[in-house]
Amino acid sequence: MLFNSFGFAFFLPVVFVLYWFVANKSLRYQNILLLVSSYFFYGCWDWRFLFLLAFSTALDFYSGLKIYNSKSDKARKRWLITSVVVNLGFLGYFKYCNFFIESFADLLKLAHIDAHFQTLNIILPIGISFYTFHGLSYVFDIYNRKIQPSVNVVEYSLFVSFFPLLVAGPIERATHLLPQIEKTRQFDYNRAIDGLRQMLWGFFKKLVIADGCADYVSMAFSDPEGYSGSTLLLGAIFFSFQIYGDFSGYSDIALGTARLFGFELLRNFTFPYFSRDIAEFWRRWHISLSSWFKDYLYFPLGGSRFGKLISIRNTMIIFMVSGLWHGASWNYLIWGTYHGLLFLPLLIFGTNRKHTEIIAKGRLIPSITDMLSIATTFFLVMIGWIFFRAPDLTTALEYLRGIFNTSLLTPPEPVSHSFLYVALAFMIIVEWFQREKQHGLEIKTAIPAPMRWALYVALCLICIAHFRQNQEFIYFQF
């Protein structure tokens, strides 16, 4: 089920009413209701993969108990390895099987061996990368003695499958979400209202910004040789905003929805396009994934404790694995490697934590230096998005060659709806003024109620006007 669908518009109010007005006398009933609703939400896409979700949940629940109760380190490690191998085995099969078959065939061609391997017709289960990482973080934390295992299968299953975060994150931690599931929740009016505002801002970014940019982006990437450099540059800029509006919009809707039920999920975006360097960008973009890799891969590899060379090696591993996490493609690997190479100078010269404060904090506008830094960082990120968006490496290179030639100075192809420019400017201005807040519509009572409601109504009408059925979120494919 998509957030931007008629089904969700019916599903959410029904679950909300049952949750607060029917099951509110019992925490157990509330959790069962959310668990059943979450499986229904997921099953609306393809019910067959509910069994995979249930198996993954049962595996990690049982592994967590066995790791905790094992008498020897050897037994603890054996159960950890079992869980990791099975989880990554499923992930590898569904996500990377065809990639490795095709890559192996290409490798043989280099040796003049014409092998014909038949790829498999594998359907990638939505959200498998996200709920697999939920489960892995749970067993890792038990193995590292950070948490005790849950003994309640309903509570643990809800941690893995809670519907707002099930298919595209944020990637939650058991230390953060499980305690919220285990304790009684009271309805908080202000929290619920703020959740609705965050959902509205998320819908605006998805329906108006992301979907508004999508047509132009598809046109530009479908035939890079057929368009001028200026059109390709505009297409790359639009994709930068499309993927931001799409993914951060999804995260805003997920966080806002969770607040309606009394939960606080991990924040996933903090206005990343206002970053002054690549290191700051990665502290603000897909935060839950970056922190997952830092905690469960970078630190176990040694982090920065064993000198600069080991730190450089570990950093490159993190970025390359992060690229492959997004999909089985050389494009994603190059995208991750590209960001790793951009990060290295900051790491080598010790400036990767230079910008940890909010930009221009307490000021209306940034300094000239900050503006130049933001523009440079955005340009570098945009170049990387070309590899991320292009269907293959050849197209990505054609796209880059197409941008950097004399046709860059000609007028680009016009945008079919000029309102898109207005919407983009509006989003950037709102997020700039809200950059010290949790989301774009975190509004306090300083603004008169009529003005606030006028803004809410206007945004709702704009979202409805731009609504298009069956516009999937980009990160569903990961």
C-alpha cells in the first residue's frame, strides 16, 4: 500500500480510530492491532512475501534468545553467524543474484569465453533491505550485550514490521523503538497535530516536488544524446530535488504517521542540501542508514583507531557497501565510491567534522563563503546523482559528456508546468527558515491561527491538485 493512495487515505483513519477508541484499554491489544494492520499494509503489495517477513522476524527473535541464553562465547557466535548468514542470504538472493550472474558472464567474455547464463525472474520484495537491517541490528546489539532480547513475540514483530517504516525506513534500532512498544502510550494532542503537519509537508514534497520533477527527469535521462547540455543539466538538478522530495517526503510521512500512534521514529533527514561539504551532507542525508553502517561495520572494522590508512580503508568500504546496498548495479557501486573519494580529502586533512553546527545559526542569510560552499556541495552531489539515476554506466557517461559541451549555453527544453519553479523556490525558502526545526511545518503559536490554517488549506489543495495515482516512491526498489 502506498502512502499516496486512496487505500491509505481509508486505512489510516480506520486504524487510528480502532487504536485509540477500541483497543485503548490494553497495550497488548494496541500492539496486536498495529501488528495485524502492518501485515495487511505490506500484504496489499504482495501477500506471498508476508511469509518471508514472518520468517525473518521469527529467525531474529529466536536467534536473539539463543544468543542471550548461550553459556559459551562459541555458542553465542554460532547463533549470531546463523542469523547473519540467513538474513544476508535472503537479501543476496533476491537483490543480487542476477547481478552476480550477469557480472560473471561479462567477466568470462573478457577472457573470450562466450558463456550463456540464464538469469532468474526474481521479484524483489519491497522493504527487504530495511527490515533485514532492523533484524540484524537487533541481534548485533544482543550479541554485543547492549540490550536484552524481547520475550514478547508480538512486540518484537511490531518492531520489525511497524507499517510507517516497514518498506522504506527509517532503519530503526531496538534500543530506540522497542522500549516505546513495550510501554503504555497516551494520546498526545499536540504530538498528533505536529505529526499531521509533518505528514502534510511530506505529501507536498512527494506529490508536488518529486512527482513534478519526474517527467522532465525521465525525458532527459531517456535520451541524453538527444538533448542539449542545458537540458541535461536541468534534468540532473531536477533529479536532485526529485529524489530528495521523494525520500525525505516519505520519511516525513512515516514520522508523522508514527506520531499519530504515540511513537517517535529516528530522524532521517536534516535539510541536507544546505550542507557545506560532503561530510556534512552525509550527516544529514539518510541518517539512519549512515549511522547503521557506522555502528555495525565501520567501528567493528576498527574505525579510526588504528591510524589514517586503516581509517581511509574503512571509509571507502563503508561508502562502497552503502552504494551496493541501494541495488545490484555498477552504477550504485560507482556512486558510493565517488562519494567516498569526495570524503577522503576531508578525512585526511581532519576537516570532516568542521561543519557540525546548523548553518548560519541565528542569522537570516548565510555568509558568502557559506553560500559558495553550499553551491559547490550541491553541484558535487548532483554529479553523483547522475550515476544513481542512469539505467546503466554507459548512459551515465553519455549524460555527463552531454552536459559539458557548448550546448550548455543554449536555452533548455521548457518545463511543462512552470508552477514547479514556484514550488521548488517555496520548498527551499520554507526549509531554510525551518532549518533549526524538526521539519518544514513545525510551527509554533507565534503565527496567528488564521494564517496557519490558510497555509494548511492551501498546501492540501495544492497536493490534491497534483495527486497522481500509483506514483511509487523511489526507495521502494531498495
